[in-house]
Amino acid sequence: MISTNMELINEAQASTTLKVSPRTLQAWRVRGCGPTFIKVGRSVRYRIGDLHEFVKRNVHQSTSEDSYRAKANLLTL
């Protein structure tokens, strides 16, 4: 049995989980700034645990933090 954190979900499920559009996930993959993903053939899959880690990495106290500004620049390029 696969643990919940290792369970693979598709792009639509990941976008619902993160409350972003599938196009946003696609743009993040191209830029390399989104959650870690897995290619299964031509399909893109996400592990639940990787989505949780992505959210944890993106917690900030202030928009003036260097790490926040760097990520914001990647997301808007």
C-alpha cells in the first residue's frame, strides 16, 4: 500500500489542492519554480507530500524577505 504522502495525483487534482489554475502549474513547471513533479510517460503527476513541502517552502513573514522577492521574480517572469 502506498502512503498518502507518496500517492500520485494528476494536474487537475494538484491545481485544486493548491487553489491555482492548471495553467499556473504548467507555467511553474516551465520556469522550474513550482512543486516537484513526476513524468509518467507523457502524463504529469504530483506526490501529495511534494505539494505539502512546496507550501511549507513558500511561507513568508514579509514581502521584503530576500527569498520572497526571488521567488516572486521567478513566478512573474
